[in-house]
Amino acid sequence: MPRRPRLVLLHGNENHAGSLFPDRYSLAEHAGDHTPGSRFRRSCARRRRIRLRTDIWHARPDGVCSSYRAQQGETSDERARKIEQDGYVVFRQVLTATELGRLRDTLTRHFEQHYEIEGLGLHQPNAAFAIPELDWLIAHPAILDSFREVLGGDRLVFTGNCDAHMNMLSWWHKDTSESRGSCFRGDYGSPDCRVYRAGIYLQDHLTGQGLSVRRGSHYTRSLTEGPVETVATRAGDLILFDIRLTHAGQMADPIETLLLRLGRRLRREREVAAIKARYQAFLGKPKKLSVFFTYGVPGSYTDEYLRFEYLAKQASPYGGAPLPLVERLTAMGVEFPLGNNDPA
Ligand SMILES: O=C(O)CCC(=O)C(=O)O
């Protein structure tokens, strides 16, 4: 007799059953054989046990999770103060569902053909140049308004920096290229440094696995200072953060840590990334897509950052700035020194 689909209550992190974060409930339709002792039931229980163990690991570095609701309804002054003090701020629901769908299609199509392996995931550096279809996002009016609000003026410089990621693992870092000697030579903690990055996740991250930050760490080069906070976001939210802020994306669990080491030691990142993709599918982890890009106010810090990035780009195979992007930015009153492909 055909079995009727049953409704099963899953709770917790990213719809994972067995999560440590039972603050969100969702209903999922499941058509498995639920009789006690069935193969389906045993396999579900095994997956739940593994997931529970990895969730314990994931919960560790993310001690405090910012409440989604606590950050709604801030005034523009409060947001400006927050980014100055804490190094980051969230603007809620800046992108519509249609825009998210378009972005998801663009990234999924792109990653089917082009990527570099980074953190055992797919990574597209220099994405403003490599994925010309991102022009509308980089010049999105509401995103530019948000940048202008926190930067406190109308003049805005697009630095050319943009990265897209899919299922990438990462660890605490700053976006000032500290491991390559740092893009900033002078006073790292200066309040004159006003270079901010937009972070957009294409899925909800209410209980982790999105962006974690070390609050207030943008005034020091240290990677270990500042209380850890997990930033709760929904798909369509915009995170703006100081590029000096210590942050991390999805952290590796013990098995993924072993795989990362194995990939590096054997110099077989591509093959090991495929194993990690199968491991994440086995755990039922949802796909994680994100885009990041950087703007600044005109001045010496933005200039230093832009030139540092430009030198890295000269070795890149992606050619010059796409004309539609240059035109859109010009129409929106944004300065783009790389628009003529040379910041000199
Ligand atoms: O994709 C993520 O979750 C984090 C990416 C990130 O940290 C970065 O691009 O600097």
C-alpha cells in the first residue's frame, strides 16, 4: 500500500533536526518509512547523532548569538554609532525575494563552470570583474544609501573588491590582508579609516554558520581580541562591516578540519573539496551562498586599500571593469578609479 507523506517536526539550526539551538521550528514533509526499527528510522537517527556532535562543535566559537529582533528599528544615528563602536551593523530586508532569486541563479550558474577552491568550498575572487551580471547588486540604490548613511556623506568610492562564495569554510581573519603584509601601513586604529564591506547571504542564518564577528576588534591588528558574536541574519539582509573587523564565516567541524589539513598536505584541495561536499550533503547541510564587496570614503585609507587590491588584480585573468558596471556606478554618483582600469 503506498505510504502517505507524514509531517515531521524539525527544529533548530538551519532546519537541522537535533540542533543545539531549538529557537525556531519548521515543518518539513517527509515520506520515509517511520515504523520503529525500519532502515529509514535507523539512518535518520544515525544522521541526527552525527549532526548533534558537529553542532556541539559549531556552537563553541559562537558563544553569543545576536537576537534578530533586537536589531530591528534602529535609527540612522544608532546605526552610525554601532558601526563605529562595534565595527558592524545590519540593515534588514534590503533585497527583495525577486532580487535574491536572480542573485541565486547568477551565482549557481557561475559556480557550475568557474571557481577557485578556497576553504574546501567554491570561491570567486575579483567577482565584480569575473561575474559582470553582479553589476546591479554592486550599484543597488538601497545598498548605496546604506553605505552613504554609515559613511556619513554622499561621496563614495567603489574599490573594485568583490568576492562570491559557495559552501566555503573560514576562520578568524580581517579583510586587510594581514597575512600578505597588510594593506594599511599607517595607524591601523585610526577613526579616519572608513572602508566598509557589504556582506550578503542568500539564506537565513539565525543561529550560526553565517557571519561571526569579534565585536569592536576593528581598532587592533590582533585576531584574538573582542567578544565573539554570531550575527543573526535573514536572506535579503545587508551586513556592513569595517574591513578591519575580525570575522569568520562557516567554521570547520573536526571532520572538516581533518579534510582541510589533508587537502593542504596532499595538495589535492579539489578532490578533498568534493569529499567535503558529500559529507555536508550527508549531514543535510543547506547550500551556503554569499557575496561581499567593499566601498570607502575618498581619502588615503581607501586609496591604500584600492592600490593594494589593484596590484593583486594585475595578475588576475578576468580583464578590465565591465562597462555596464562602470555606467551604473557613474549614474549613481559613485567614484570608481578602476573604471578606467588604472587607479594611477
Ligand atoms: O562567506 C562567508 O561566510 C564569509 C566570507 C568572508 O569572511 C569574507 O569574504 O571575508
